[in-house]
Amino acid sequence: MDIVKVFGTNMKKFRTEKDLSQEELAEKSGLHRTYISAIECFRRSIALENVQRIADALEIETYKLFLEENK
């Protein structure tokens, strides 16, 4: 499992399900849009504090961002 890819993929999935742009998610989470983009493109690891901020902004349980889809 590549945790960076799993997290980035899940974040993008939940963001688009909530019809949020990267900029809107960035604003809600207090993070920068380019940081959100880098996570979704698997170019950036993420601090645990920011994981919680993103989960809160997406209004989901934190663990859901780490679940790998069945292939």
C-alpha cells in the first residue's frame, strides 16, 4: 500500500463528492491550495495535524482518508 496515493486519492474523492474545489477545501481547512493540489497529485506527504484539519473540513471521520479501496 502506498499511503500517500491512498490518502491523496481518498481526499480528492471526498472533496469532489462534496462538490468542493481545491481552493474551497483549502479555505475550509486553513491550508494553501497548492498544498491540497500537491497531496492529490501524490507529490507531498502530510502532517497528522493537517490530516485532521482536512478530515474536519470534509466533515468525515479521519480514518476514511486511509482506507484502501478493494481492487
